Amino acid sequence: MKNTTVKSLFSLKKIIYVVLILGFVTAVAAPFNNSRKIIQPATETIAANTKIIDPVVDKEKTQADKIREKESAEAFNEAYKVLMHPRCMNCHPSGDAPLQGDDSHIHTQNVTRGKDGKGVYAMKCSNCHQKENIAGLNMPPGDPNWHLPPANMKMVFQGRTPAQLAAQLKDPKQTGKTLQQMLKHVEEDHLVLAGWNPGEGRTKPPLSHAEFAAKFREWIEKGAVVPK
Amino acid sequence: MINLKVNGKDYNVDADPSTPILWVLRDEIGLTGTKFGCGMAQCGACTVHLNGDAIRSCITPVARAEGQEIKTIEALSEDAIGKRLQKAWIEEDVPQCGYCQSGQLMAAAVLLKAKPNPTDNDIDLGMSGNICRCGTYQRVRKAIHRAAAMK
């Protein structure tokens, strides 16, 4: 009887020690959890850890982050519809020849990119493409700087999934541009805008240029999230 | 009035700025060696040089050539490359009906200037925009190689 009492007292002590140690560890660990949260928000691991510290506040923050990320990805998916439209993609081909038409066939004359993206020999873009569109059905569209991306920075859209294209567009090594410069290209480059003035016989992208640029801006401002 | 320099000569032509260079050359100046093929930059028959580039004159507005230098097939043989091409074309007996040939030659001259010893691939890249309905492509290729070897 006495033995049993001593034993259970001993077990009780053990439990108290364990609880104290746990409390101490949690108190020491808490600041680390906080600092980690600032560096990389909203991964699954952090979300689980932060619950222990302050379930209410942290859950809210994570939720806001998650919404922002979702909106960024959704904005990209909208912009993607324009990026993959023939008026945009035809000059961002996977090969070295530009594409033509809504079926994105290889450009007639088998035109080639060349080093600077402006064609080669007797097959320079500007030999046919003038500063402005030529009037008439399916006549060559124009722009003062008609070209493909250069050979050292091909900026391929053709065949890219939304995730692949988003990852590519935010990688300066693959674009030669910061995201801000990329946004400027999308918002202001007259060759980009030429997609919305395609000349007779060509369809326009599914969004207006203003809508497209706004989606692209939203994607970047909400974190340039790569959609799943 | 639009001021043009064609084959080294100055011309003042009274034409609408949007008139294709081709019609100014043929109808105003009287240089009919440059041909009208498709009228939409698809075939290459109308190729002339504008400041050394092989532009398609059937769609290029004459305003673009204001104060610039145009060279047509009539003056091609005035330089060394043109002379060699002319000789090679005769030796290979390239033309059949001949309609596309002035365009072929103007394109070939631009190719040889940029690439004095072109490979078959260079010839494909530079010449695939000049269409020949008689199918003289093999002789065009041979003649370009021959002209390149003449130096």
C-alpha cells in the first residue's frame, strides 16, 4: 500500500517535470518561430508552428496571404490567355521561325529569327513589315520595330503551361528584364500594342490591352505567384 | 513631290506618299525590270534594294524611300557582286520563264554581300522567300555557289 503511494507520487513528479520542460522549450522556441515567419510566410510547416503561439492572429495573416497568392495566380491565368493568343505567341515561337495566322502555322517564306531577331539576308522583317499596317485583307501588319526576341533570349511562349510561362517571365536570366521592366514592356511597348491593331483578317486577343496590362500588373503586385 | 535616288540618279516624282515603290519605278521612272507578282509581299518578284536591304517594292510606300537610295535590277551589274551573279546566272542558264529572276538576283546579291561564301543552309535562309513557279531553285543554288567561287 505504502509502496504504491510512493510510486504514484514519483510518477506525479515526473509528469510535473515534463510539463515544466515542455513549457520552457515552447517559451524559448516561440521567438524563433516568429522570426522564421517573417522570412518565409505561409508554408505549411510555418502555419502548423504558428498555431501554437497565437492561433487567432496568425491564422488570419496566413489566410490573407493565401488570398493574395490566389489572386496573383488567377490574374496570371487571365493574362496567360492573351500571352498564348496567336497575336502574342506567334512572335514567341519555340523554333526559329515566327508563326502566322490563328492556326499559328510557320511564317510563309520560312522566315528565320537571326541573331538580333530581325531576320537574315534578304529575309529581314522590315523588308515586308512597314512602320504601319498596310491596308487590305491579310496584308503585312506593321510596326517601326517589327522583330522576334533575339537568339540569345528567345522568350518562348509556344508550348508553355501557365506555371512554366510564369516561372520564365519572373526569371531575369530568361528575360533580360526585371519584373518592373517586364511590366513596362507589357504596358507600353508599341509592338505589344500592335497585337490589338492587327490589321484586316486577324483576330484580336481575348482581353483588351488595358485589361491585360491590369491583370499582368496585379500578378506582379500580388507577388508574381507561379500558378499550379 | 518626292525626291528619290534610283540607281545613282535623282528623281522628283509626283506620287501619293502611300504609292508602292514598284509603281513609281515602273510607271513614273520607266524601270520595268522589277516585276509585279502577288502585290502582298508574298513572292519576292518585286525585290529591290533600299539602302542595301532587299525590300519588297510592291507594298513599301514610296514615302519610306524619300531621300534614300534605291537600286534595281537595271543597275545590279554595276558592282562586283552583281557582275559575278550576272555571269553565273548566264553560265548556269538559270531562268526558265524569267519572271521571278530579277527578284531572285536582288535577293542573292544581299545574301552574297552579307555572306561571301554561303552554305546551302545560308542559301535556304536567304532565298526561301523568292518563289519560282518554274522551279529553278536548284539552278539558283548552283549559280549562287558559282558566283561566290568567282572572286
